[in-house]
Amino acid sequence: MPDLKLERPALSASAWIGQVLLYALFALVIGVFSQWPIYQHLAPDLALIKLSFTHTGKPVGECRAQSEAELAKLPPNMRAPMKCPRERSPVSVEVDIGGVTALRRSAAPSGLSRDGASAVYQRLVVPAGEQRIAVRLNDDARRPGFTYRREATVRLAPAQVLVIDFDAEKGGITLE
Amino acid sequence: MRRFNEVRPQALAAWRRLEQGFDRAFSATGNPLRQLGGLGLLAFWLLAASGIYLYAFLDTSAAGAYRSIVDLSEQQPWLGGLLRSLHRYAADAFVILLAAHLLREWLHGHYRGARRYSWLTGLPPIALVFASAIGGFWLHWDRLGQYSAIATAEWLDALPLLAAPLARNFLAAGAVSDRLFSLFVFVHLGVPLLLLFALWFHIQRLTHATVWPPRALGAGLLFTLLVLAAAAPVASHAPADLATVPHALRLDWVLLFIHPLAEALSPAVAWALVGGGLLTLFALPFLPQPARIPVAVVDAANCNGCRRCFADCPFAAITMVPHPNQKETPGRPKFSGSPSGGRSPQGGDLGGTHAVSRQMAVVDADLCTSCGICAGACPSSTPFRSVTELVTGIDLPSSPIGALRQRMQRGLAALTAPRPILVFGCDHGAAVGPLAGPDVAAFSLVCTGQLPPSFVEYALRDGAAGVLVSGCQPGGCEFRLGPRWTEQRLLGLREPHLRAEVPRERLEVAWADAGEEASLHRALARLRERVREMQGVVGPKPKAASHA
């Protein structure tokens, strides 16, 4: 091995101490910020209402009978006597809390042909305690006003989650 | 844009001062700020190793996951508990190292030119790291996991991707099924596999990529994380309960900062910030850049197909092709197509008995960074060749080896001091220009690796009393491997090597980054002292005219 001297002095005691301190600083940064400061996701005196549903609205128009001439133009396997519009109504929803409208949304039907379900997911932070909640929903563009209504007085514990959903099999708007 | 360009040099100078501070504690070879990529990969492997152990004990059902992790911590505090904490802290370390690595590469402008590929392939792993890390919290299915899963779903729902909101999966206690939990498992296990694949792409165009940090540094990181895991074990929150909102959380801000950010600013703004940030990073290589230095060119007449440039190129920019002047070359190993194929680790030919076609180097202009390391590796770069105009096999048009010989001869001839010294440095390391004086001629190369070692011997035989070779600190080379190859060449460990007959006491090597000029001055003072103590004439008189 040729005797080539490179300037690489051995580490001094102060360098070793510096290393320990830098490793400790690295550990401190990780140790602290992996759990501190405490994150207050929701204040202790609040509760959460989640309004969420997926619901397919009614067709936007009435079905009508096809004439003989219209049926004749169609292939035999597609000659349905009634023709219904494919597009669905948007679903409109309003939520009142304590008599005040807290949310008003209209969800468009999904899909390129607007024939899918309308979906809503909305969080409402409210004070814990007793709340008067009124929910109104319309899923039929042919009818003015609201097709479903639900009113209830609920007592919400701090941090409790109340879910407002829509389930036609359970009669419409549900509060759970 | 102008302000952006003004900030970077200032920030780079500050970063270099930080690196120099770390040098004092770790030494240049073990400086973690110059080993961020290797340290990051070590953190990844720590995550993989600890994760495999944890997975063996994880109950991958929604109902059983929480209990299985708590049991692991309680029943195996010195292995399971320690590894669980190590797993979390290694993830934090990985993200911090990744951020520092990204910052350093940006400060050095390593997003443009031939480095565009490494820059661009280094960006998707950022998203994969966070996706994997955030998914890991869901697997525990405690209050923190519940919060993170819902916050992630709500954040994703801000994108118009799905017909039904993902957050509906977390509306009621029974909503999180084992099937959904299998998706959590896939995210936390599948995404790291993608990440590994992405990291493989990231280093594809680097030869001799640093995939492990120096042993002492790796041990230091492992020890630090183990001590932290033992001193502050990661504790579980209460089990998930979808009927209530988790309100006070010990949030891991390093890994989960995006959730509070999205809450504070709105999910759409958080997407705009994250997407805008990533797009900006992606766009950097495509913004107007300074003109590139012309890439290396091969001179077929002087290329003998020795493959040294092929082995030494840090960016795999050189390939070997059949020489246009075809003839059989007995005893040369077959071309294997890999940078190390047919060569020893030190770069020497392994020999062979079969004959293959003569080869020639070809430079891929898109990959070449114009560092000149290939010219330093070329055996035709020796200044001892008795040709009027020194043309080597592969060279930088903007800074050819022949011009360096002329400059060296003229510089040496101009020195009037009895014991002249030549200094070879690089444009990116400590400035060598200020060292020039009555007894010193200084030459700054694109990279120290551009210096053929035979220039040292030539200088000493041509009248120099001593030669000082300088370059960036280990790990700090702008072109990755310049000082490493130079050192190995000077030590005789790599071809082309400095001949053993060259008196080593007349050679000084000093690695110093920009801003560490004092280190160069000390090295020069040492060399000056040594050559002053030498008896008699140290070399023949300059013969600058012979090749000029």
C-alpha cells in the first residue's frame, strides 16, 4: 500500500460528544413530534352530526307509451311499450338545527347519463346537549317541496356522532 | 423566478455551513447530511424488518387488530413492544431523512440536465411513503387510527373520483368490516412494495449507488431509534369507537400532519397545496435552465475500448459498442453489458483467454453530466504521450486534457520559486485559485476525478516539487464519485493508478468543500514544509516548450 497521507484525523472527545448530542437531538425531534402537541380534533363540549346518504332520485320525467310507429323503428328486442327518461332527479336536502337552517344541499345524480345515485356526506359540529333537528329531503324533480320529512329532539353527549341517513326500507330519513 | 434562483445559492451556502458543522462531529466520511439517501434506505429496511415481525402477530380483523397489538406490547415488551416503537420511529426518521434528501438535492440543483431522471423518479416515492405510513395507523384501529382513516376518507372524497363518499364506510360501528380491513392491510403492505420498486427506478441511472450508509452511521441511527423506542414506547389510544369522535389525540405530526392541515384549510385547499407542491417539483427540470456544458465526446482513434470510463462513469452515461476500426483483441474479457462486468471491484481487468471484438465507448448525451471523470479514467489521457497535441480517448470539449497539459506546462514554467507546487482542485469544492502565488500554480477542474493520476507524476518530473490534489469532501462530490475514484487511483487501488515509483511525500491530498478553503491552506502549508525539507533539486527543469 503506497504511503499516501490523507487528512482524516481521528475524532476528538468533543466530536464524540457532539455526535451524541446530535443523535439525541434527532431522537428528541422524533420523540416529541410523534405525539406532541396534543391535537384537539373536537372541543370537549361539542358533538358531531354527519349527514350522509346515497340515494337514487326519481326519474326527471314521466314515462310515456311509445306509438306503433316508434316501436316499428326499434329492433324487435327493444320494443318496450313504455319509454322512461334515464336521467334521475337531483336529491335536495335541508337540515334545521334549533329552528335554524344549518345545511342546504342539492346533490346531482352520478354517472355520465346522470342516472346514478346522488351522494351527500356533510359534517355539522353542534354543541352537545338537547337539539331539535328537522330534516327535509326531495328526490323528485317533478314535485315541488319535499318528499320526505323527519323531525326529532335528540340529546347529544359530548363527542357523540349522530348520523342522518336515508333508507327507503326504513321509511326514509333515519337518525342513528 | 428570479427571486427563486437568488434564494437557492444562499440556502445552499447555509446548508454547506451546516454540513461543515456536522463534519466536526462525524468527520467528513461519516457526515449524515451527505448520506441522506443511504440513511433513508436504512430506515426503510428497518421498517420492513420490524414490520414483518409485527405482521406475524397482527390479527387482521377489524375486531381483533387492536387487541393483538396491545397484547404484543404487553406480552413482549422487550421485543414486540420495542419493535412496534422502532417501526413507528423509523417511519418518522424515514420521512425526515427523505425531506432533508429532497432539500439537499434541490439546493445543489440536482433536478436538471442528466439528473432529471433521478429527480423525477424520486418524487412518486414521497406520495407512496405517506400513503403507506398513514395506512399503518389504520391497522391498529385505535382512536388515532379511526381519526386517520376517517380524515383520509374525507380528504379523498374532496376529489371527484367516486360516486359514493368513502367516508360512508365509517358511519356506524359495524361499518368497518373485515373486508375493509383487508384493504387497510393491502395499503400498508402493498404500497411499500410499490415504494421499493419506485426506489429501484430512482437509482437506476446511478452506478455504485449508495444504498447503505457507512457502517458507523447506520449503527448510530439504529442505536438512536432503539434507545428512543425503549425510552418512549409508542402507546395505544383507546380502541376505535365510531359512535364518538376522538377529540384529544397524540398525533404523529411528522406522518399525519395532512389531516389537521385539511381540516384547518379545507380538503380542497390541502389538495391544492399538496398537488401544487408536487407539480412544482415535477416542473422544476422543465423550467428554463442554464446552458449545459457540452458533454464528453469519444475520439475513436484514441479509444482502445479499455472500459475504464465505462466502469467509472457515475451516471451510466457510457456504453461500449463494437469499434468502427474492428479487429480482434486477444485476452480481453467479453463485454457483459454491466458497468462492473469483466472488471474487478478496483476496476482492473480480470483478464481472460478468449478473444472478443474490439470495443469503443459511446456517450449518451442525455445521461452525461460533463464531469470529466471519464477523461481522468482514460489511459490515453497520460501527458507523457509524445504527441504535439494531446488528444485522449474520451474528453470534455470545454475542458480538454490536452489544454490542461498546456496550462500545467505554462504554469510550471512561470513559477520562479525554487520549489514550485502545483495544485489541482475542482470547480465545486474549495476554491484553489486563491492559493496561486510565486511558488504555486493552481488548476481548477470540472471535477477532481477528471485528473489522470499520471499528471501528478508528470508535474513532479517536469519540475514541480510537490502536488496538492483537492476536491469535495467524501459524499459531497457534485458528480458523486470524483474524490472516491481519485483517491483510489492515487492509492493504486484503481486504474489508471499513480505509479508506485512516484514519491508520496511530494503529494498531498485534501478533501474540502466550498467554504473550507482554510483546510486547503493547511494542506498546502504541510506540503510546502515537506518539500522545503527535501535536499537538493527535486526534479528536472521545466520543459514546457517540448509539447506546447
